[in-house]
Amino acid sequence: MNNLNEESSVIFDRLVDRLAKDMENTNEDIDLAEYDLRDFIIKNDAQLDPGQTFDMILARRVKPTVLRRKQESKVLITNSILYLESNDFKMQEICTQIITFYKHFGTKLDQNKEKLKKTEQDFQVQLAQCGDHHDDLAMQ
């Protein structure tokens, strides 16, 4: 059981690391897409209203979406980790209960086997005593 718990912990840690790396990669992709959009707008000489800059437009129209997507990603990964931890705990509890059940079942089986063996021995002794008693009666 301890070996299984250690193995599951290692696998769990790998999954969490992979999720964290995926989140980092996704955030980098979002940042690159934002940079590419800004670069595209600048290179195509987009017309701006007076007093506006590309940075102002991006800050107003793009940044909120980017920040929201990054936050959603963080929440999803956090929830995934919590789900994995919860299931790991539940599985450990279930396995412990199953092992305890089988241990208890095995103990009861051994006790009943011993009880049956003792009952058979007692029966054989009583059968022999009965035979001896009948032999004594027959001799008289």
C-alpha cells in the first residue's frame, strides 16, 4: 500500500508539473499573439483617432481579455489539481478499507478453520469414547 501511495504521489507530481508547464506555455502563446496583433496593426499603418495610440487601444480592448483568459487558465489548473488531490485521497481511503476488509476476512477465515479443526478433533475423541463405552458394555 505504501509503495502504491509513493508511486501515485510521483505520478501526481508529474501531472501537476505538466499542467503548470502547459499553463506557462499557454500564457506565453497568449502574450505572443498579443505582440503579433500589435505588430500587425503597426505594420499595416492602421488609422488612429487623434489622441489615441496603439498601446491605448490594446490596453482597452485586448488586455482585459488576455488577463481574463490567463485567470481562467489558472482557475482551471487549480481546480484540476484540487480534483486530483481529492481523488487521490478518496482512492487511498478506499484501498485502505478494502485491505482492512480482506485482512479481517482472512483472520475470521483462519479462526473458523481452527474452530472446525478443533470440532473435528473433539468429535473424533467423543466417537472413540463412545466406541470404548460400547465395548465395555458388550464385554459385561
